[in-house]
Amino acid sequence: MTAEERKHRIEEYLQKVEFSSLEELSKHVGASVSTVRRDLTVLELSGNLKRTHGGARLVNPKTDEFIFSERDTHQLSEKESIGRVCAGLIQSNQSVIIDAGTTCYHVARHLEDKPLQIVTDSLPVANHFAAATNVELILSGGVIYPRLGVLVGPLAIEAFSKKFHADVAIMSAGGITLDGITNSHGIMIDIQQAMIRAAHKVIFCLDHTKFGRQSVLPLCGLESVDIIVTDDKAPLDLVKKLRAKEIEVIVAPSADKNNSH
């Protein structure tokens, strides 16, 4: 791969994730961290990205990459399978925190027939339950962040830190390794950490593309995770290692297998 091809791939990748660590970029382009660091220096001069401590972010990301409906088209069948299986873990009359990730939205879609108290910072989730008669819906409050379809800021953090306690939190993330769970969106980290602390049980819904991936910001350690729901493309070796750490990993069957019954 030439230097120009490598820099193009770096820019292309950052268009998808917005933020990335040096290590993650190094793995993506198959080059050393020092080589990627030099590439980022050149790319920063072009004005397309900004180097950060240990990584880089886009200056002007393509907005539609982060509009909820656009992101929701990625791994759609896997998210639907994960959503169906995760919803089956929720009992009637429970209180449930639902995170703003697109996979969490698919969980919400399969919860509409259950009487529940749902607390969320997700506008799509709130819209989905707006007319539901058997769901008590509570919005966290905060400032609308349109690209992610989420409420953010001090009000949202305070809501989950001081006002809400739930039986279950249904969470999303940017990546999972044996070192823990990470995310790419710094604006969400404090809110998500407050959600985790507010729940008795924490379920992460992560499609196979998140396994072995380390995003730029740490979200939580594996000790904070009770259950992971993923799809049947998740790497078996990492699934086994997570189970060895006493985390329940549930593998949702593919849509084809669901349709065959």
C-alpha cells in the first residue's frame, strides 16, 4: 500500500467513526503507529482532520454518517436479531434504561408489547414509544444532539446519576476487547457511565464488528457487564474468553435461522 492509499484509507475510516486512536488506525491500515502518526501530521496540514492526544478526529465529518437513520442501515439484520433476543430477556413491569445506540433501538422495537417503565436519552426510542399505552416513558432531558439523535449535557448526566434507578440498562458501545468496553463519542461517555451505575443489571448489545475493536475512549471495565448479546458472526475465541470471565454471552441466531422456524 502506498502512502497516498494509506492516507486515503485513514480519511475514509475517520468518516465512519469520527474519532480513532493511533492503535486502531494502525491496525486498520496495516502500518506502524509511527507511520500513521506521520500520515496524520500530513493530513492535518490539509485541514481535513485534527490530531488529538493519542489519535485523530475529523474536522468536518459527513453529517449523514451520524444521522440515526443512516447509521441504522449498518449490520441491519444482525441488529434485528440481537434486538429480538435481548428484548426476550426483559420481564414485564421492569424499569429499563435504553441507551441511544442503533442496536438498542432494535431492542426497543421488540419491547412494545410489554408493560414497562422505560427511561432513555434516545429521540428515536422516545418517538417509537410516544403513542404506546402500556409503556411509561421517561426522557432524561438535556440538549438535543441531532447527529446522534440523543439528549446530552449536564441535565442528561444528572438525570441518570441522581434521579433514575432501573432494573436493567440496555447499552451500546464502539468496541469490546479483554481490556474492557470503549466508545468513539466523547460526548456520550459520562452519560453512559451514569446509566451503568443506575442499573441493577447491565446488558450490552454488540454486533460482531465491535468485537476485538478498541475505540478511542474507555467506557467501562468488563466487571461492569452482566450480559452481552451479539450475533452469530462474533469471533468464537473472544466469546469464549469473555465467558471465562463469568460474563454471560448470548449469541443471537441469524435472520435466516429465525425465518426457518
